Amino acid sequence: MIGRIAGVILHRARDQVLIDVRGVGYIIHVSDRTAAGLPPVGQAAALYTELLVREDLLQLFGFPTMLEKEWHRLLTSVQGVGAKVSLAILGTLGPEGLGRAIALGDWASVRKANGVGPKLAQRIVLELKDKAPSVMALGGALTVDAGDVAAGGDADEPGIEPGPSAASTRGSIPRNEASQASTGALAGQAMADALSALTNLGYGPSEAATAVAEAQAREPAAAMPALIRAALRLLAPKD
């Protein structure tokens, strides 16, 4: 099983990337969101991967974090959700948005992804409602560090031209991309920590996930302590 690919980007497309690893090129299918976050051609990149094996086909699917890869595995366990549909959902919602949608039973948000009809969206939410908390608890801390790739000198191998610096190519990449990724990771970690705290207090994983997701939906930038307080208010018995 190929679990991670790290090398130099030779080609980028909307839904896939070609990464050279010491002379061997790997085509990795990615979501729109992941593709937008990759560095320019000629620079180092790393992705966690899932290998799809069929009788007549081998395909690699790439994810920037282990959290997103786990969501992919969970999504593809639902009947009717293939790898391409999973990428469409993750590309539309991101791992944090998907966790909130499932915890809140918001199948309409899942339906926004290409290739997902209302029945499939409802099935995803229904089947993953009890499984989602375990993935949400992973948080946003499991990220790929491509720095070791650059330090290893792969970009200096014969036949590979060093790409332009990130500063010189910034115009081709959304300026707020890095801040969005950072915000998403922080939100995911806050959600995971709050979920862990609530389950330690004795709340069931499903009800804790629903409360945390609702609290974060109301205040997306809330830090973990504020998220816990808000979730506890939602879980408090109603008069």
C-alpha cells in the first residue's frame, strides 16, 4: 500500500497532480480544494495517499492531512459513494465542514457537491452519524510537512528544473489560501479538543459531536474553551 508520496511537482491540473519521486512520476487525483493549496510546479510537495485497486485500474488519491484521508475512507464506506464523489464532497465542504454537516444532520450541505443527489446525501448523513465523532476527534493537527522533501535535495536531481519561488508565483494562488488552511486546521483541532472534553465528562459521542458542531457553526472562530462552554449550554437540560 502506498500511504504517502513526497517529491517535486511536475504538472498540476484541476483534479490531479503529477509528482516526481526520484525519477518516477505518480499521478495523484485530488479535490479542487487540495489542488488549489498545492505549491507551484517545480517545488516540493507531499500528500497522504489512498490506492484504489481494480481489475483493470490502479489509481492514487491524495490528501493534505491524515484527517482528510480518514474522512475519505469513511465516505467511501457508504454505498454509492466512490472515490470521485468523496473528493467532490471534501472539495466542497472540507473535513471540518463535512464533520459539522454530518453531526447536525445537514444533508443539504452535502448535496452541494457535484454528483451527490438528495437521497445519497441523506444516506451519507444517516449512515455516518454515529461514526463521524471518531474521525472528528482526530482534529486538524495531522498535517503533512513537505520541508523534509526540499531538504533532501530531490529538486536538484538531473532533469528537474527548480521552480519559481512561492513569492514570485503568489499571483497564481489565492492570497488568503494559507490563512484559510491555517484557520481550518485550528477549527478542526478546537472541535476535536472540545469533543474529547465532552466525552470525558460522560456525554455520548454523537450528542457531544452535535453540540460542538452547532456551537462552532454559530461561532466558527471560537477557541476550544469557548466552544466547550457553548456546547455545554446546548447540552444543558431545557426547562
